[in-house]
Amino acid sequence: MEVRTIQMADSLKSRLTLTDAQYSKVLEITKKFGAGIVASRNPSDTKEQKATKLNGLAEQRAQALKAVLTKEQYAIFESYRKQEMKEFKDSGTISS
């Protein structure tokens, strides 16, 4: 998970042109998000329960990032996040 966390933070750094100070905060937020995903895994959960948990974690992450990013950076992040969700749903990985 640590490698994936760093990859996610690095991706945001390049997409959003983060400062070093922002990057360190984004990395911490991303680590918490990843830990939350791992902690929320329950094999007996339905797809809907899993989606609800992941949506809640994603919203918490978005709010934490909003406090760190500029308005322009956050707008780019939101656009990127919406595109990723569309691609994820279109892939058939989750149900709409």
C-alpha cells in the first residue's frame, strides 16, 4: 500500500503542480485514505455497502484536500476525480 500511496501523491503533485509543503500534506492525506480503505474491507459487505464506505472515504479525502489546495488546484482535482469515476463505472467494475 505504501508504494501505491506514494504513486497517488506523486500523480497529484504533477497534475496539480503542488509545492513541497502541499505535497507533504497531500501525502499524509493519501496515506490516511489508503489506510481507511484497508480498514473498511469486509468480505461480507454487499457491493452497495462497499460503495457507500468508499464514497464516504473519498468525500473525507476530498474535504481534506480542499483545505490544502488552492481553488484552481481543487477544481483540477475535482475534474480529474470525476473523470476517474466515470472511467471506473464505464469499466463495469462497479454498478451505477
